[in-house]
Amino acid sequence: MSDIAPFDSVAGAHVLAVVHAACFPQPWDAAALSALLVTPGTFAYAHDDGFVLARAAGGEAEILTLAVLPQARGKGLGRRLLQAAIKKARDMGAQTMFLEVGVENPAALALYAGLGFTKVGARKGYYSGTDALVLRLPLPANIE
């Protein structure tokens, strides 16, 4: 998969798990990812070097995780994955998108701000003792 494409293969969740493990200190395994992929309203977009997993319900959407392999960061892949997820959420009727991001992740904070996400809250100790910000993006958004 050289370009971004919808990902709906529960059987292929192990591929996403490998990417997630390369990106996070406490990664989600294939079973956890498979369980999410079969949840109503959940969708994913993937590329060889990353993926985004999101869900939409009741007029709201949430980015569950965004993972881009370290060697592929800074080249626009995260932005393209998010743009695909935002468009899909919009198409599913979401009017708002939310996500949590670690306060100590400046690259991710810059990526989200560049797409129009703004801070609406904080979660103390959300990531194993590290604080997170809750960000919101009103939809439809100009994501180009």
C-alpha cells in the first residue's frame, strides 16, 4: 500500500500493530486494534509508513490514534492521513472532531494546529503520567 487507502481488514490488524509499536512506548496490539476496527462508526486509513484510526457517532468524531513511522515523519504523511480521516468523518455527518495529544509532543501539536485544531481542555496524567491536551476541530473544516 504505497498511498493512503481505507483500511478495513481486521485480519490485517497485525500490520497496524507493528507500526503502532514503532511509534509509541505503550502500543496497542493487534487484538486491541481488531476490536476497535469492528466497532460501529470506526474507520482507518493506512499507508506503508503510518495509519490513522478514528470513529464517528452522534455528530462527533474522534481521532483514536495517529501513527507515523519515525523515518517517515516531517514529510506530510501525518497531515494527509488526518485529512482523509477528517473528510470521512465529515461524510459520516460529524460536525466536530476531537483528539488527545501529549503536551510534550511539539511536532504533533504543530500538525494539529496547522489543520485548525484548538485546545478545549486538558487531561492530567493521561499518557502514563504525562498530561494531554484535548483538541477540537469544527467541521466542515478547510483541510487543504
